[in-house]
Amino acid sequence: MKLYLVRHGQSEGNVKHLWYGISDLPLTALGRKQAAQVGEKLRDIPLAAAYTSPLSRAADTARIALAGRDVPLTVIPDLREQDMGRLESMSEADISAFDPTYLAQLEKDWVHVCPLEGEPFDTGLAPRVAAVLDALAEKGEDCAIFSHNGPLCFAMAHLLGLPIETASRFYLLHGCYSMIELDPTIWNERHALLRHFNR
């Protein structure tokens, strides 16, 4: 089974360098171009299904990338990005002015340091995304997952059987896909192998 992990194209929040998660900021013109580019990269790859976060930057990336293909697309709310709470749509400068010590803690360990009044990564985002991934693994179908950097970084760690802390070691690029193959002949905890990264 092959899982193709696709981060959404550039959004308006990326351009403005905002800390945001559940704010539904749309793709930029470049983001739509990146969505088309990743679609071309996936064009000749057979997919039984595709799944997307409900946030428009991911869902629109999926629709653009899969245009003209007969691949069923399902929206899964639990593939959404982390809720950043009071930090939603704040710039790094704004957060630093509010509490520079907290910003330093968050940047050092965003896996365990929770955004103010937001969703914890380790006990919030991680279990909901893990449940989605485990359900898809049970299906055993080659599929694409269109989501966000947070959920996809966790997916890399989870699928490869790595500690949750390693999620912070990954970074998914816009307009690229990464692919993990689940194969019982491969000897690790999840029988998984990283075949492509930011391709």
C-alpha cells in the first residue's frame, strides 16, 4: 500500500508569515499553480482514493491536483490543521511582543508546548490524525492525503513507527508529495518505508 502525502499549496497566511491553523485562508495564485504542479507529478500514479482536510487551502489543492481524474475525493475533518487558539493569524512579531519567552518555548518544542487556548499537538492533533491513518491502512488502498504541515509531519512519524518528537524533524514543501509504502516484508514496527520525500 502506498500513501501519498501532499501539503496544500501556498496560502495567504503563508505569504503573510502568520501562525495559523484552522483559519480558512485561501490559496494564492502561486498556491493554485503549485496544486496543479503536484497534480502533474501524481498524474500517472494510480490512486484508488484521495482524502482531504476540509480547510479550503487543502481541499482546493486536492480538487486542482485531481482535476480530470476519476479519483473519489473524501473530506475528513480530522485531517485539519492544529487549532492555534489565541495565536491564530498572529505574526511572529505579534507573538513575540505578547510573550517572547512563550514564543521561544513554542518554537523549541511545538510537539509538547500547547498554543495558548489552542489544541495540543501531542494529545489533540496526534490521536485524531493517527485514527485516520490507521483506518486508511486497514483499507490497504493506494491513496493520496491532502492536508497541512502539522498533520503530515505527524503522519510521517506515525507511519514510520517513530517517536512523536520526530515530527518536528520533518517539513513538507508546497507543491510536492512524499510517499510512504506499507509493506509487511519491510522490518520495522509499522512495516513502512519512506520511498519519496518532498518530490
